[in-house]
Amino acid sequence: MTAVPLLEIRSLAKSFGGARALRGVDFELRAGEVHALLGENGAGKSTLIKIVTGAHQPDAGVIRVAGREVSGLDPSAARRLGIACIYQQPALFPDLSVAENIGLRLDPGHALRRVGWRKLREQAGDLLRKIGAAIDPESEVRALSMPEQQLVEIAGAVGTGARIVIMDEPTASLTQKEQHLLHAVVRDLRRDGVGIIYISHRLEEIFALADRVTVLRDGESTGTGAIGELTERELIRRMVGREVAQIYPPAERPPGGVVLATRAIGCAAGGVRDVSLEIRAGEILGLAGLVGAGRTELARVIFGLTPADSGAIELDGTPVTLRSPRDAVRHGIAYVPEDRRRHGVVLEMAVAENMTMAVHRKLFPGSWLRSAVEQTLAKNFVRDLAVKCAGPQAPAGSLSGGNQQKVSLARWLATKPRVLILDEPTQGVDIGAKAEIHRIIRRLAGEGLAVLLISSDLPEVLGMSDRIGVMRGGHLAGILPGGSDAHEVMALALGQTAKGAA
Amino acid sequence: MKPADVPARDWKALLLRHEMILLYVLIAEWLFFYFAGTSVNRRGVVIGFGTLDRQFDVLRHSCEIGLLALALTPVIITGGIDLSVGSLLGLCAILFGKLWHDAGLPIPVAAGLTLVIGTLAGGLNAVLVTALRLPPLIVTLGTYSLFRGLAEAITRGAVTYTDFPAGFLFLGQERWLGLPTQAWLFALVALAVWLLVHRTTFGRSYRAIGYSPEGARHAGLPVASRLAGVYLLAGGIAALAGIIYTARLGQAKADAGTGYELFAITAVVLGGTSIFGGTGSVHGTLLGVAAIAVLKNGLACLPVVMELNAAEEIAGLLTGALLLLALTGGVAFRMVPRLRRSRGAPSPTPPSS
């Protein structure tokens, strides 16, 4: 290891309004290491990253890049210093081709100069090959999956000669195979002497990939350690300040009658075909499958966002027509969507306004808003779900991801639904909040809700579900009993026989 | 964090809110014109901006544009726009005149029918925007030409309807309970729209749709019917403005309300409603209308402007400047602390490149 770290941060502090996001963070990144950054939501990871990439200015503290102190860091200065960040949701131009997107990174261009597209296209192709991505440089970014877009971002970062690469939950929406590919890319970068700051909530991934780990808690670093010296238990303890058992709450009672049944439903626009399933009252039906297997699309069909064009949906044995979310809400179906920033909450509106958005009719008879009723409802949910916010009047956008998720969940619990569809409810949520959300889900099922749980987190699906539906290519490949083996689920998801899956 | 900081910040934030700043501007404007635009003529009579008659005139003249601005506020809050309201005002004025004069209907019946027709015309916008999912800017640009064209066609560009009965002209030219009659109607509509936007679930949905149409849809809000509602309402209010216009001038002609939609949009945006949707208020719109009306009428009373005989032109110029100031002012307020911080921050070494 070289004596001078690539990036050195000392006593970094930052406040937003009255809230102290960082209160003295020390961090150090060496060349050729993968340094995992861990912490619960709201621990200050995002703030730290935003300061390093120049999006925020620190209130106090020192940042040194390759031994030289830098100040007044802004995004373009950070880029010049070789700092690149790959976000969970890639920031690419959807209407441009892959090559054009990478080309724009390599050569931001000049107003009066011609762009050498041919050369840029070749370079883009080379970079994609270098990181082992099988993506056609000519394809439009709009047509790529989320993981493919992440690879494009990485190729761009590599191409600009980034020395410090920050990855913010890059595998959150990736399938197992794509994760392996990404890990290989990360290891390649490490071999080339790049320093990688790796943020992830998946501990097994951190143990497989990281060299060192720094844990943040409440805006302070609780120390850095080599991965070999730490146990999973120890990491969790450092993160939450207490030990949290990753035990999934068991079912409290046997499920009741069938609430929701789909009879060979399909939707050409959503790519869903011939799905028949039944969910009983008090039952959690897990829905596993690879990204793009049609799980979210199925949820959108049931919720009326992309109505079914074949088959039938029955509630309590009676066929119902669900042409819009409004129909679905009226029939007691609730959908907590995957993309909470775009669909789950309205970021600019208050927590309270978000929570009551689906119950306008029930809460406000005659359409007149009743502030007191709204505040009471919001305060109760803020308390029951332990939402961390400045108050019911705080805009939802000011909350951390996990707390936005709770607001989204509260909105649907307020409708007192009979069927609750949860789409990746714990994605990007820290371990403490995750266990809490699991308890809430089980409690709701215990109260007689029929729950459809979509998750890419296999241990979560296995641990939470009473039965597990597995989707592949837009249809239901099979339903397995709860407590099934991970291999069986993966085999169905991949379309292999149990023997072939390993 | 010192606890004492918080209330101080709230108090400061309230005083620096867009509507409050606009209120200061309005007061300053009014005071300026009161002192600079009032004089005593040779016979010792006070004339100019400072007279009560003049103030009532300001009010009377701002009712129609004010109504259109009220109609546009919910539309713009949903992230839409309606360019057709000025043309619709003209079309409705003509139809009202025709229904009364040519069809021989009593005034109240003609007025009622005109309101219905205006709402239906708004419905045309609504259908094109919601069912066909066309962008409101293009749809209403089309109906902007269509409505004006219809008005011209009906009158063949020549007919104007006049000789309305005195009972009707009372609405536009007389006073009732001390105020110009139409001001009462305007206040009623303003109150109704304010309640709609700020006190009902309708207004709440408009904001949600303006901020995030997809987010609103995922919450199960009836996005299409809410959007349709604001365009229908805009049509109805434009028709009312057309009737009041006719009553004020005592005649209905095809070019009534030409260019009014731009003044109305200016007033709405000046009042702090974001053209991107979501943020906005009806009281802001009212202040915006007042700021423009006072500016326009006040200028006409300034001796220097009277000499130049260019009140309209100067008013247009200053209104534009005011609008740009309002739009950039918000940005400037956010910029100042940032500039101060970056200047105050110590920078021992410049970032290496």
C-alpha cells in the first residue's frame, strides 16, 4: 500500500438547517482497495458522498486528494480530480445511444468544435468490452435495463480515468448473475489501482468484495477495520449500536379464505401472460424472479395501472374490473410501488399530505379538507411506523429513503386495504428499518390482509413468505411452499431443472 | 442548533415569501403613484391616481383580466396552460350578444346559455388534453385561434351588438353598495376559486398532479377527471368575463379580450404560481392582478407619461420587467447565501486540475 491515501477526510461536518448530517467523519481510501461504507439510512452516507463529489459544501473539515488539500470542491472540480460516482439510478440521457452517452463523458465537447463521433464510438465499444459488458454501443439507453445502464456509467467513469470510483448500492436491482459480472468489474478496477468506495446494505456482498469497512452512525464514523477482522454481527452492532437478530417473524395463524384470485390474466403491453394465482387472507405470497421477469408488471396489472387485456380478476370469488388505480383502490387493493421517489410519494408535498392522498373521499367528506383530522392521522402513522421526520408538515423529499418508504406504506395502510402489494419494500433500506418493515408486514398479515410481496432479496422472500410464486419471462413458472430452498427458487427463476441449478 | 433559531427563521421565511414580497411591491407602487400621479387642476379639483373614481376605475378595468387569471390559476397549478381564455372571452361576448339581440332571448337566459357554452368550449380543451393526451400548450394554441376565428366568422368581422338595456349595463358601469357592480361578482368568483384550490381535495389533487402526474396516478387520484375539471372551469369563467366585458363597454365585438390571456398568465406567474405546476396560490394571483392593474393605471396618471402619450407601451415594458424580476428574484434570494458562503470560505489551495 502506498503511504499517501487517494482520498483522506478528516473531521468533516455538515448541517442542513438545524439537522447535523455529519459531525466529524474520518475516512481514508487507498489506491487499489474496495472500501465499503456502511450505515443505516440517515447515518450520513449520502451526505458524505455528495460532499466528495462536490454537490454539497462541507461546513468544516479537511479533504485531501492524493495528499493535496482541496477546498471549494464543485462537481466539475471533482471530475477533474478523478472522482466518479455511479448512482443506484444511473443519470444517463435516455434518448441518446450508449456510445453517445459514454462519448459525452469522454469529451464534453466545445460549442464551436466538431465532435469526433466515429472515434468516440470506437472508444465506447472498447470501454464496454474492457469491463466485460455485452451491450451494443449503438443501442438507445432507454431500451437498456437498469443494470445495463449502470455498466454504461461504469464504462464512462473508467474511460475518464477516474481514480476514485464511488458506487452507491450498485447491485440493489441486479440479478445474481449481473451482480457477479459487476463484482468482476470492481475487482478489475481494483487491480488497476483504482480506489472504490462501495455502499451496500447487503452484508454478504461486502464480505465477498471489500477490503476494508467504515461504518457511519448518526453522522460519525465508528471506525474502520479490515474485513477479515470483522464479523457480520459486529458490523450490525456498529451500525445500529445494538444487535439486531435477522429473524423473520413467523406467521401467527393459518391463512383464511381466498381474497384475490387471478384467472389466466395477461397484458400484452406489460408483457404479462397467463398468470393464475390466489392469495388468502392473512397470507404472504412472495413473488421471486429475476429482474425483468414481470413481477412489477403483474402488480401493475392487478392495480389497474396497465389493465389486463385477457383473463379475469376475482375478489372474494366475484369478478371485478380494474381499469385504473382508482378502481383498484375502491376494491381495497393497495400497491406500494418500487420507485418511491417517482411513484411512491410526491416529494414536494408534506408527509401528512402524502399519507392522506389515497383516502381523500373517506377522510374529507364533501371534499373539504380537514386539517385536524389529517394531522391526527399523520401523527399516528409517524409514531406507529417510527417515521423519522421534522413533523407531518415536512416535505416528503426531505426524508431519507427508508422513511419515504414508510410514508408510502402509511398512505396505503390508511386505505385499510384487503390486498396489499409490496414491490421491493426494503430496497435501499437499512437493516434496522428492514427488520421493522418485516415486522409490520407480518403484523398486517396477522390482521387478515392478503399480502403480495415482490422482492429481489432472496433471503427476504424465503423468510417472509407463506408461499413463494416464481416468475419467469412474464408468466408464473411455479409456486413453492414457504421455507423452500433458495436453490429451488433460483432453478425455477432461471428455467433450469433442480439438478442443473447450482 | 439553538432553539431560538427556529421561530426566527420561520418569521423571516414568512416575510420573505413570494406573496409577501409582491405585497410590498404593490404597496410601494401604489404609494408612488398616489404621490406622483395626483394633482390639483385649475379649478381646485383633485385629479389623477389619488381620486376615488380613479381607484374604482382600476378595479373595474381589472375584473376581466382578473377573472381570466383566476381561471388560469388551477390550470397552471396542474402543470397545464390555457391560451384560449382570451379568445373564448371574445367568442362568448359575441354569442351572448347574438342570443340576446338576434334570438331575442331575455338577458338572464342569454347569460346562462353563454356560461354553458363557455364551459362546453372549455370541455373541448379538456377532451383534447385528457382523452387524447395532447400537450395543453398546443391544444389551447389551436383553440385560441379557433375561438377567435369563430367569433370573427359569426360577426363577419363587422357586426357589433349594442343598445343593451340599462339593467344589464348596471353590471358593468354602475356601483352597487359602494363598489363597481362587477367587483362583487369578481370577489365572489375569487372566493370560490380560493376555496377550491386551498380548502378542498380538488385543490390538493391539482397540486399533486402538478408536481408529479405519475405519482398522483399511483395514489389512485382521478387525474383525468381533475384535469378535465380545471379546463371546464376555465371555460366557464372566461364566459363570465365575456359577459362582464360586454356590460362594461356596452357592446359585444369579436375582438373583445384580445391579448388578455397573456396579461392573465403574467399575473398568475407574478403571483408566485410555478409555470411547471405544483406550487401556487390564488391570493398570489390576486396580488399579481392588482400589481399589474395599478402599474397600468398609475402610469397613465403620471404627467411625464401623459406628455409622451405612451402609457400602454410603458406599462407593457414595466410589466415585463416586473415579471422577469419576480422570476429571477426567487433565484437571487437563493444565490445570495451561497455567494456569501463561497466568498467567506477559506481556500488555502486551489483545487488542482
